[in-house]
Amino acid sequence: MNLYRKTMVLAIVGLFFGAGIVTGGNNIYRLGESERVVSNILYVDDDGDEAFTEIWDAVNHSHDGDTIYVYCGTYREHIIIDKSINLIGESKDCVIIDGKYGSSPIITITANSVLVQGFTIRNGGVGIDVCSNGNEIIDNNIVRTDGVYLSDANDNHIYENFFSQSSIYIVSSSTGNVIESNIIVNGGVSISSSYGNEIRCNHISSNSDVSMDVDGSSNIIEDNIIKNSKSSGKGIFIHYGMEDNVICGNTISNCDWGVYIYEFATENLIYHNNFINNLYQAFDAGGENSGNHWDNGYEGNYWSDYEFKYPNAKDEDGDGIWDDPYFISKGNKDNYPFVHENGWVEPLSPDLECMNTSISWSKVEPGSIQTATILIKNVGEPGSLLDWEVSEHPNWGVWSFSPPSGENLKPEDGLVTIQVAVIVPDVEEASFSGNIKIVNKEDSSDYCEVAVSLSTAHVKKVGYQIIKFFRSRFLDNFGCLGDEVDQQQTSDLGGGKPFYQKYWLAQGFKPTKEILTRVGLRLFLHGGRPPGAIVEVSIRSSKTGDDLTSCSITGSAIESGSWVDFDFPDIVVKPGSQYYIVLRSSSGDQYQHYCWYFDVNDPYKNGSAWGSRNYGSSWYELDFPSEGLPDCDFCFRTYGRDNSPPTTPLISGPTSGEAGSSYKYSLYTVDPDDDDIYYYIDWGDGSTTDWIGPYHSGEQIEVHHVWYEKGNYIIMVKTKDIYDAESDWATLEVTMPRNKVINLLFSQFCDGRSLTFPLLKYILR
């Protein structure tokens, strides 16, 4: 394994030990308050590239505190972990421990404080058998096994794993375990003869038996989603005589039985749960004298069938709790049933903020289209939802916003970009100002504003066809415009190395720009001028590889001691990677040839000079005494520029219509580098376009589409430039069919206002 991979492993492993670590070689030094423990990293790779090819062998050679890092592969074995170690897979998607369908556990943990992370564990008896304390099982796939068993095991954490046809079992007086944020399909969680465990925030679905089986006391079952337990399946089942369990904050839906409490189970508390569309919402065998509580004294649960059972239901005081109780089978009742799902959750407060507070355009062309972006964010309480819209803009110009509104923006979603476009008033030497206002649609007092200023220049407008002619005749033929010198070596010793038909030269370099546009080489003529000679330069990522781009000139263009530009088609390069300028000539006479100036003692640090005597099929470096060229570098300049993706496109067109009719949409975007642009369109009905184009930057295009079925669709559009740099997605929601009366009003609205689709109406006049 190379040094880079090991460095990355050390960085990843270091994340598990907190801040106080120092790395050196293959050791991790964890600095505690009173001692230092040296922890080795042992590497396992089934390809044979490391000391260990099997995990069990690495475990046997490990010590307490060590980390075993396992590379991608399939390991068919059974492992006993009897030391306090960290067992970490490179990725749970590619590190597979296969139990070969045997009956014994695939992993058995007998030591305390073991971490198991990043594996797919499949095809065996028990997937992970835990018989110890304080272990962590995190971010694994556990498939087609008996799952995870915690037997006489305390204070373990089972977190963010995916279980398929596998379950979690807590048995034999296990306590203090936390089962959290797992996804369990065709399986569940079972507690037997154990107490004081927490089962929270799990997603359990499609179990044909019991999803949450509680044969223990004083456990907490909270904030889980349990659904689709069929074939007499139960969402949560509390066994005979079990007591003091808390069932809170769960959503239980589409099960045959939501919660089923058996006889003589008592003092269990069930509140703040959503019971949705279960065949039998709840059953309490002990009835009203069971001692179980279906509310906490002032708040109960949400029942989706409440209004069906009680058609005259009322909430007279508007507190969100029905005035009459919900009766459970066998006579118990929820005294304070909620009117709405999650009715006990306090609404979280959003807070709209504009991250940029001003936009300014100075001395722009009258009648031109100017663009900008506004960044907004919900800076309110975590989990809060914000519906926003652009409500006001200046009354000069023709404005368009993409998107003009949005819904359910959460703080964790980060920034939202609003693309702004305005057609500038056709007035010279004028100044304009105003504000763009963005509001919280649910609370008009929550808004932010962006100040806008614009001034126009004294210019004569140039028609689009003239601009198009200029682009095609000038910009496209001179791609070097806008580039700059990137790498260079310009000193020389007054002499050079020859190149001709058989003898080729090359110079290595490392670009820092993303686009390589051309190179300049300092060349001179030696002897007579070869008749009809052609000089060719190419760029390669490997000296013996294919040309990435190339350019040829006639030999007559080379004067003695001149810098010669080779302007080839631009290419995308990876900054910091090694590339080569390869130079050759069609001249076959070594006494009539061209030379490339050079210098020695390594004036250019990021590459070397090379020669080939056999048409470039093999190369040798020009830096050894027999050549008399220690650390030789040729005289060269490379030119380049950075590449920016196009702006997020603007979509203009109808947002409702009749299914089966064709509708026209206008697309517009600008590339900061003035590169040509391609569009990709997802129409939201399963149909997409290939990349269409190229189009000029700033050129508006029109596309058409037919939706054949009624429904709501979201058009998604993104763009890329000729170098494959892609923009963000733009979206527009469309509804089929539309109401004809509403459509007429919409048309009248558009005729009198400029906030919605003005750019389209203006351009299509």
C-alpha cells in the first residue's frame, strides 16, 4: 500500500479518537490525562498487498487499543474479537465478511470497548454476537443473518446500521444498551429478560411478525417509525407481566396491530405516538384496570381513525386535543387524543436571511440583459420549515427570478441561490435604484431585502447578429484571448537540442490552470532550412501516450532565436498533474534541422527534459553526464485559464396547462468564460433530453414538450460548458391540467405585471 493510502487511513482512524492524537509511522499515540497508549494499525487486504490477508489472523496478532483496517474485498471467515480493538472497514459497500451460510456467529465480541464499523456482514447464523460491555457497532450492512445478539451485555451502542432479513436481540439481563438510527427491513428489535435499554429513532418496516417485541421492563421505545407489519404482525408487543416501559414519539402505521399489550402488563406509559391506518390501532388486554396509561395526564396520542369512530368529534377550545377520549379495545382509553399528527410538537420558528445585501451594475449597455445571484438561508431553529417568495422588485426594467419561490427550506439545507435577470431600460447615461424583497409566505414580518443599483453607459447598441459574427470570426478563431502565462522556463545557454523526423524532444510541466490554451517555444534553425518541413507540437499526459491536443506549423515560420506560439484546440487539464510538451519535425535530415533552446541546473522545478531516438516510442531523460546536460529544461511557456461553470439557467414558460398539448419554454444562461453551452432537460415525466447544443453564452433558446397525463411535474434544467463544467439545477413546477378561468386571470396578470415570466413575454414580442 502506498504512502498516500496509509496517510488517508491514519486520518480516518484518527477521527475516532478525538482531538488528542499524534501520528507517527504506523502508530497512533492517544494522549490521556495520565498515560500514553501506543496503538498500532494492522492492515488487512485479501489481494495480498499487506501483512494480513484474513481478518481473524490480524485480530490474533493485535493488542488492546490497536486498530485493524480492512481493505475492500470478500472475506469468508468467522472472527472472535477478544481484545479491545477498533475493527474498521474501508467501506461497508465493498468490505464483505461472508459467513458461508454456517450456523456459528460471523463475529463474536467477548472483549469490552470494541468498535466494528464499515462492513457488510452476510450469510451466517448470528451476524454479530456481543457478550461484553461498552462496544460500538456503527454503519454496517447486516444481511441474511440472525442479526445482532446482545447477551448479558451492557452499555453497547448499535448505531446507523442497515439490517435486511436480520434483527437485533437484547437478551439475558442486558441493560443500558442504545439501539439508535438503524434501518431494519424484514426484521425487528426484540427485548427479552432485559431492562433499562433505549430503542430510538429507528426505521423498521415489512416485518411479518412483531417489529418491536418487548419482553422486559423499564425500557424506553421512542421516536421510531414502524410500518407494514402484516400477517397478524404487531408494531409493538408488550408481553405478559412487563411493566414500566415508555412508548413515546413513535409513528406506527399500516400494521395489523399497532400496539398490543398482553395480560398483567402494567404501568406502561404510551403517549405522543401516531397511530395511522393500522387494522387494529391498539389492544390492552388488561382493560381499564390494567394500570397502563395511554396519556401522560394531559396529552395522549394521535389516532388516524378518530373522526371515523366519532363523527361528531369537537375541539371546542381549539387546543388541538379532541374533547372526548379515544377508547382502546378492552376498555382502556386515551383521555387526551390529538387532533393532528405530531400535534404535541411545538412548531419550530424559521428565520429568513439574505446573505448578500446589495447588487450593483455599473455603466452597462442600455437594453442589455444583466444577471446576478441572491443567496438566502433559513437561519431559524433546526428542523424549521420556511416557505418563501420574491414579493417585490424595482419598477424599472423587466425582471425575472429563478426560482421565484420555494417551500420547506430547512436550516440544514444551507444556501439557496436565486438567479436574477433584468432587461436594462433602454436609456443612456441614467441611474436606477430600488430593492428586491423576499418574504416568508407564512409570516410577512419575516423578510429580507437586497438593495439594487444600476447605471447605463453612453454607447451605441450592437445588434445580436453583429455580436454573433464577432464571436464566430474572432473569439472562436483566437481561443487564446483571456488566457495568461501559467508555467515557463525562459533562460537558455545559447544553444539547443536538435529535433527532426526520428529524434523527438519533450518537456514536462505541471499546470495550475484548468484549461490549457497554447504553448510558446524558443526555437532556432540549424544548417539549411529543410524543404517543406512541418513542425508539430502536442500535449500528452504520458510521453508514450496519445496526443491530448496538437498543432502544426510550417518550418518557414521559425526564425533563428525566436519564440514560436503553437495555438492548439483548448483542453481541460488537472492542475498539479504532470504533462508533457512533445516536439517533432517531418525533416529527415539531421544536418538540416531545428533546435529547441535549453538551460541546465534545473531552472524549472516541476518537470524535466526528455529525448527520443525512435519516433517517441521510448524516452530517456536529458540529465546525465554523457549528454553533458545536468538537470536540463527546455525554454517554454504554457498559457491557460481557469474554467467556471455556467450560471444556473433561467426557465420561463407556463406553469399549468392541458395534458396532451405542446408547451413552449425559454431557457437562458450565461457562461462567465463566454464558452459555448449545452442544456440537459428532465421534464419530470420520465423523459429527458440528451445534452443539446452548443449554444452561445447569453443566447436564449426555446424548447417544447407535451405531458400526456394529468399530474404535477417538475422541470429540471442544468447546463454545461464545452469543458463539461456543469451548473446547478434550475426547477419549474408544472401542473396538468389547468383551470381555464384561472388561466385567463393568469394571462391578464402577466399582461399587467412583470414579476412572473416577463423575460419570455419581452423577448417573444
